[in-house]
Amino acid sequence: MPDPIDAYLDAVMSFARLAPADERRVRGELADHLHELVARHSELQNEEILAMFAKEFGDPRDVGYSIAKSKGRFRTYVKKKVRRLSIGAVVLVVLWFTVRANVAEAFKVEGNSVAPLLNPGTRCVVYKLAAGYAPGDVIVYKPAEDRSRRFLGIVKDVDAATGDLHITRNGRPELSVSHADVVGRVVLNTR
């Protein structure tokens, strides 16, 4: 038979339904009291010890409900929800950064380099895993002069031998951009 103290505490805690931290603290306090009581009556059998607990402390259901009431059911409910919400928020932030770094990223069109396809102020989503590009695709690329910046361009054609893209930007001469400098292809916009 399992330890009578653990059996009694399990029954009480099943009715108390406390937040994990509160349950550990209350369970520890109750366990201390029960161990003191058992130490005074070491000659008793397990069934007799459980009967003594019910007599001295009360029915596990009543004890559990009174603990829940004293700790505040609303407080316990809020603690459980906050914990779940914080875990969900952390998972969401990690997922967001992972998607943003590897799959897709939102950009805002600052200039008129690809107007009238995308006007200034338009927001767009760039798919970073795009493998092939066709004439007419709007792409985001890193210029050779400043690798920290991102520019938009329209694919004019693709050099089959090197994989370089020939792009145009409004009012500027045609550029050649290596495939490695391309961030991705614009797949959605708010136009």
C-alpha cells in the first residue's frame, strides 16, 4: 500500500486544484504536520493512519475545498492562465523570429523604384525561400555598395549561365544582381 501521508495529500490536492507553486508550498506544510502526527502514533497501521487523518484534519474533499477557498479560486485561475499565456507568448515570439529570419519578412516600400507596381508606402511580404525568378517578378536585394540596406527591383531577365538577375528600377540603368544578393520575391502587397 502506498504511503498513507502521500495518499491523503494526493486526495486533498485533487480537490484543492491549486497553481503548481501554491500546491508545492501547501503540500509541504501539510506533509510536515502529518509527519509530526504519525511520529506520535508510530504503532498504527496504514488504514488506521488514514482514519486518524480524516478525524484530525477532516475529509480530504472538505480540506481540499477549504484550501482552494482560502487561496482564492480566482487567484488560482489567474495564476494558471498567466503561466499558460506566458508560455504561449514565448513560443509565439520564437516562431515569429524564426519565420522572419528564414521564410518571409514584411517590408515597406520607401521610394518609387518599382512604381506603378508598388507605390511608396505600400507594405509587402517577401518570400525568402524563392528559388527561381522570372521576368516581371518584384524582388528585394542587397546592393553591393551597402549590404545593410535593401532595395526593390523588377526582374528583366535571368542570365542562364551565371544565375545573375538583370533588374530595372524606375529611371535608372539596368543592374546585374547575383543570385546570392537576392533576399526574396515579393508575394503579397497592400496596394
